[in-house]
Amino acid sequence: MTDFPGSPDSAARERDAAESASAFAHPAVAPDRTAAYGDHPDQVVDFYAPRDGRTGAPLVVLLHGGAWRSPYDRAHVSPLADFLARRGFAVANVEYRRGGDDIPRQRDGAEPGAGSVGPVAGRWPETFDDVAAALDAMPALASRELPGADVRRIVVSGHSAGGHLALWAAARHVLPEGSPWRLPAPPSLRGVVALAPIADFATAVGLGVCGGAVTQLLGGEAGSVLGGDAGSVLGGDAGSALGGDAGSALGGDAGSALGGDAVTVERAAHADPGVLLPTGIATAIVHGVEDIVVPPAVSEAYVDAAARSGETVGLTLLGGVGHFPLIDPSADACAVVAEELAQLAW
């Protein structure tokens, strides 16, 4: 998950590996209750009650990451859910349908190309169907399963690809007319806290984030849109290629960055948080400066896009922190995440 132009040095890779090992070393924490929001086995939510037994606790809706790919499910963020429950939050850990080896490519039933490796990123449109359905059902589900939760105080959070989905969930009222997921009014949320999110598709594609996962999510072949080598297109160095401004390097247009393919561009208009602005929803992003999985330039591009739309998005950059400490209860960064959630929830 560290494939992007301007390959990180060995020290950065070693740090990333150590942080990943620490985050994934925690055993999964069983939920207090599990409820379905649909008929598919992946359409479920695990609920964690606040450990101090309080009532009126704000509800954190948690969306896990993993590049929208099936090997990563909600279990790997269950220690974070438990950590937040011990901080006095009620938590809803959402599962959703993801891409896998068992499905064709995202368009016209095409089979994976000869150069394809590993599971496809995301299912179109099922990944978005599920997140929309889960959020729509959440007040009723949480009221039933966690009577102590205050569903008037919901904060959506997510990590990496889940951070993308959290930002997207808060932007459904600004989706294009005719979108099946569009809401007639802003969702009833206290805010969003996105953790190292894949927040801006143009920048993420330019950096080759997660092995071309964004392009796959939208129905293309990873690497094909950028000629199979993001580095050669962008000069081989993420920083210099983006020139401090992802938009200018990529034309400022997710569609052009995604290669101009009509279907991919149309889908990006319905899925890219970087173009679904302003939302009017309080939004904060937490990102590690040393993140080599989703570089902080991706979040910075989103914050810049929000500013151009007239909206302020809070961005907390954590020095000496990579991608995984944000979901690791043993890391100091996790306490920062809890504080950001508290600021919006209470």
C-alpha cells in the first residue's frame, strides 16, 4: 500500500512497516451488539456502548479503510472502536461491500486485465449504496441497539479509504442532480473527522495512492489511466511533480487527471470529495506528516479546494507520524483523534 511516485527511502518504509505491525497487532474486540442494515452479509454494523455506562453519549460512526478492498474489513478498527468507547463515545463500526478477486472489473462485466494483481478496489455502485444506506438507517438502528447513544450528536469518522467515505457521506446533499445517493438537505451530523483520507481524487491518482485504487474504484484499470507509470507522467517525484499544488500539476480537474474517460469522469463527479464542496458540515482532518501510504498532499489538496469554495476545513498534521498510528490505540496519535472527535461531538 505504499506505491506512489518518488519512492520513500528505506527508513520511511521501515517506519511504515513498524507502525502497521503495531496497529494490526491488537486483537479484534467483539462488539456489544451487531445489527443489519440490509440483506447482504457485509451490510452490518457493530455497536460499542460507552464503557462508563453513561447515557446521552455522542455516536461516532466509524468507516474502516483498506483501499476499498475485501482483505480489509471492520475487524481491524475494532480496537479503535473500543478505545473510543472507553473515552465515553458510543461507536457504530460499519461494514460495507468492497472489491475482491470474486468480482469482475467495474464496467460491462469485463474480466481483470492481464496485468491486474490482487483484488479490485471497491464495488461500483455497491460500496456507495451501502454507506448511504448505513447512514440513513443509523439513527433508528443506534436508538434500538444502543439506547444510551444520543443520535442527535453523530460524528462520522473514517481512516484512509474510510476517510474518503466519511467525507463523501457528509456531502451527499451536494451530489449532482439525479444521483441515487443525493439527499435533499444536509445530513444531520455534528461533523466529520477524517483520518489520512483519500480526500482528493486528482491528487491521489497523481501520486498512485494504494496501487491505483481510485482508478479501480471508478471502473478503470490501475495504472492504465496514467500510462501505467504515475512516476513517468509526473516526473518521478511526488513533491516536485505536484509543485506544492496538486491542482495545477493535474490541471485542477479530477476528470483530466483520470484520463478523460467518460465513464470514469462521470463517476468521479459522484464520488470525489474534492469536487463535492462546500458541504456546510464541520470537517476536521488528521494526517501524519510521515504518511507514505496516503501522503498528506492528498488532504492538503482537499483543504485547498474547500478554501476555494469558501469553506474552512481544519487540518491537523502530526509530525513523526505515518499512516497507521491514527487507528492504533497504543499510539499517542489516537488520543489526538479522540480529542478531535470530542471537539465536534460535545
